[in-house]
Amino acid sequence: MITEFQAQTLREKIHFSTNLTVGMPLADSDVKPLSLLVSAEYQLHPRFLAGLGSGISKYDHLMLPVFATFHWQVSKPHRFTPFLGCNIGHAFVPKKHVSGGFCLTPSVGLSYTFNDRQRLSLSIGYELQESVSLVTYESSMYLSQYVEDISNHALTASIGFTF
């Protein structure tokens, strides 16, 4: 009976989330990011969750981010609960001559609780996505190559579902 209780407690502490994020570029970037991310989180404290996630992002190139995720509820859980969130990690690019880089997405939002296990969340935030690309110019007279460091910055809006 103790084993069943411990297993049930562990199951109650693990949450899965999926988020759809769109962005508006800042500064000199003209790339509008779009991401679909999934994560598994463990409840370390009644108001703090930490976990790992992955997904797919679209910038200049298709990217596959892998990240640590943190989620802190600002107040005790209610039907509507404000929260702070952050994803930090690395995005991989499955394309020749392009490599991904550091990614960071802090956000602030509000979650709506349906029941003990299901929440809908809306958030706004900032996204930094870095990458490196080998750029080649070639003509009949010359060949030129250089490495371009790309740093995309965007304001983001996200909708998510946790279960």
C-alpha cells in the first residue's frame, strides 16, 4: 500500500505541457518566430515546477530546441493564477552549413485551472535565439565565404495547455 501511495504522489507531481508561440521581431531582425513546444515538468514545490522540453521552431531555418523549463506561480493556485516562466537551452538546426545556438525565453502570464490536472495558460515574453550560418557567394570570377552570427530577438505571445 505504501508503494501505491508513493507512485500516485509521483504521478501527481509530474505535468506535461504543450505551447504554441508566435513572435514579433525586435530591432533589425525581420524573422517572425513560430514555435510548438512540449515539456515534462516535475513539481518541486506547490508553486514551482522544473523540467525538460523540446519542440520545433521556425526562424530563417527550421530549428529543434532542447531546453530546461521553469515555472513559478506568483500566488497560491486559484482559478486564475499569475505565473513567471523561463525556457533556457540550445536549438539545433538540421541543415548543412547552419548551426543552432543558445535560446532563452522568459515570460509572464496567467493560467486558468479547469481541475487539479488541467490548465490553460496565456503569456507574453521575450525570446532570444542565436545561430551561426556559413554564407557563400559564388560567381564565375570568385568565391567568397564568411560566417554570420545571427541573434534574433522577439516579443512573444503564447498559449499553452498543461495536463
